[in-house]
Amino acid sequence: MDLFVIHGIVGELKKEIVGGFVTKIYQMNRTDLLIRLRRFGEEKDLLLSTHPNFFRIHLTEKKYANPQNPPRFCTYLRKHITGAIISGVTQDPFERVVRIGLQKKQDAGLIRDLVLIAELLAQTGNLLLLDGEKILDCLHFRRREEGMTRPALPGLSYSPLPRTERLLLSEVTPEKIEEISALPGLEKGKEWGSQISGINSNLGREIDFLSEEKINRFWPGFLYLRDRYEKKSFEPCIITLLTGKKILSPFPLKSLGQVEEETFETMNAAADSYYFETVMRRQMEERKHSLTKRIRQLLGRLERRKENLILDKEKFAEDLVLKGEGADTHFLVSFHERTLQDIIAIDDGHRREEQGFAATQRVVYQCHQADRRFQRGHVRRSIRC
């Protein structure tokens, strides 16, 4: 989630959730948290994620599965912020850090001010609950002895993000733009992101496109993007490239040419749709990879057992025929051939995705059936011996 999208979402959250109160808190996994709010009788779900590839914050209308036993951080939040009122939502200037102000009513009518901080970073993202500058608890513990320059543990003082060498949007001047545009050896569009915080490769190419590749026009192209950021002049959309890849963009990008665009009324709605589809697709791919790996392991084990059964057949041929157990060996051989065909279909993609999953499930079932048959045959032979 880039800086422009976060800025647009924070602007919408100020109107959508400020004044509401926390009713439920769920933690779906080690990186994702969902806070259910009620405001003017309407429920809203706020999703916060520190996933290294899909770090984000937005309202969601999707349904997510929750574990029966809440993890540690979720339990702590339930105890300390359930019933708290959202007093404000802010973003650190030109940073991927969002602060959610909370007011929790205590005994004797006292109000306790807390802050939930969402650091939306690729590798070091975190969620932290603060009382003043003191960390009460956090989603991910960061210890200095583990090489972390910014430790995050309950009881420590919160350390803001350190400054990077890249320029903030507010620090860019016409002279800086001229210096960046004169840098040699950098891929077109990427030099802007390497020098200016918040400008990704797509926005960098947009600056190049708007400038018409004339050095004296780079500044107006950059100024156009910065003005849209500061004024929150966004037209959220999901862009589908010719390769099929999808991009969440704060506004249409002229530099991409003729592409398919799906527009949304709000940035939250665009982010909800984009990330739900993207994350679900990634999870399906990981699940398919895991199943395929498991099947290969079972096939390797069954291959060794098939060889043992063939040796047993030669050694105990007469006994197998009399007891009628030669069918076990025949079953295992024919099963192996059918299973191998299914694996080839899964690996090469000759079947549709639905058929691939059906084949995967069938292979797993056949593996277990073959395993049971082998075990029964092995027990009977042990008894006879």
C-alpha cells in the first residue's frame, strides 16, 4: 500500500470512524487484526495488516475466519480498548504511519487516552498500543539483541521511524528535480522512487509521461502529483494491465495507455476489493503448492512400498495367491499410474483450476487408501511369520 493510497484512506477514516466505539477485536493470524466499531448505530470493520507483502489499513466488508482462541495481542486489546471511543485518526507527515486515538473510560469517570499505531512497512511493520510514549503492548516484539535498531517491547518508550536518505514530498524543489532527472544509469521511472519517499515506479513513470521527457517540465509533472496528494484529489481505481497484473492506484495513470480500469467511490472500497482478491489468490497458490508437495512425499513413500511389495510377492508368491492378497500389489501399481497422471495434470496446468483441485483431493484420498491396504497386508504377513 503506497503513501498516496494510505493518505486517501486516512482522510476517509476521519469521516467514517471518528466518534465510534470499539465493540469487538479479532486477530485472524499473526499479521492481521480486525477491529469492529459502532457509530450512529452502524457497524464498521477496520482491517489492519502488517503482512510483509500486503501491509494495509482500510475498512472492509469481507468476512474473515477467526481462531477460536484469540492470540496474546488480541486478548490484550480486548481487555484495554473494548468500549473505547475513536477520538481521531492521523498520519505522520509523508510517512506510512497511522495513529488511531482512543479514549477509554475508567473508574470514577476518568478518561484514559491511548494511541494505536499502525506502522505500514514491508519488513518491519508493527501495531503498537501506547499510553503517552510508553508501549503497553505490540503485535511483534522487536529486540535489540536480534539486531533491531528500533526495539519494540512492552514497557519501552516508543521510537518514531528514523529519517531515510530519500526526500519527503514536501522537501522536493525544482533544483532537486533537476538533479534527480540528470542522474545516469537508472531505469526510467525508478529514479524518482529511489530519491523521493512515497513515489513508486508507477508514479515515477507518470511524472516522465507528464513531462513529455523534457527536463524543464519535470517539475510541473511532479507538482501535479504532489498537489493531488495534499488536496486529497483522488479517483481510486484498480487497473488491469495487458499482462493480467492488477494495480491499486489513487487515480488513473495516463502513462499506462489503454488499460482496463475499475473505479470506486472511496479509497477504502478500492483497497478492500483489491487486497481481498490478491490475498485470496496468493493463499490458493500457497495451498496448491503445499498439497502438491505433500502428494510428492506420499508418492515417494508409496513408490518404496510398491518395490517392497513386489519383492514380497516374489518371496511369498504361493502364500499371497492362497490368501488372495496379490490384489494389494495390483492395486498399488495401478494406483501409482493413475496418481502420476494426476500429478502431471496439476504440474503442467492441462486441466482447469477446479479440475486440478479435484485431482489433488482424489490423489490424497488414494494415497491414504493405499497406505491402509499396505498396513493391513503387512500385519497379516507378520502374524503368519
